[in-house]
Amino acid sequence: MTKGIFWLIDGQLLCFKDDTYNHQRTWETLPRDVTGGMPYNYYPRDRVESKRDRALIYLNHNICTETVIAGITHEFELSGVTTDVKIDGSKHYKCYLDE
């Protein structure tokens, strides 16, 4: 079970397993062919947290689908882990889909 941050870019998950949860710093390290020259907050993004034997997926309300949840579960190795999903519609996680 891992934790970290992710974006959904053109239907594909871009995941980073780390403890920082800092989207902006991570985005700034990526090449332009990944970012498309867009700012870090353009695409829907959020995070996975874990404590003991539980995981919590914070998920932008625009991308809350079973397919996305299954992809996150796979990428962050959450199979067999008690996992909750919290829809995160906060202003902090706004993206182009909110415009």
C-alpha cells in the first residue's frame, strides 16, 4: 500500500508515490510533453493517503468514476486494503473542467 498524488490527463492516470503531496513542485519537474505546457492545476488532480491498514482516496468530483477508482487502486497497490473515497470539490482542487 502506497500513498501519493495523481492527475488524470486525457483519460490517463499520472501517479507519483511519495509523501510530499505537493502537486506544484512535482509538476515543475516534468517534461513539457507530459504537462502540455499547462499549469499544474489545469488537469484534475488529487491524492491518496494511508494510515495503518486503511487508505483514503481524495478524488476530484469531475473524475469520480469506477474506472478512475480502479486505476488508482491498482497504481497505489490498494487491492485488499480497506479503502474509502472522499469526493474533493474544494476550490484548491479546481481544474479546467470546473470552468
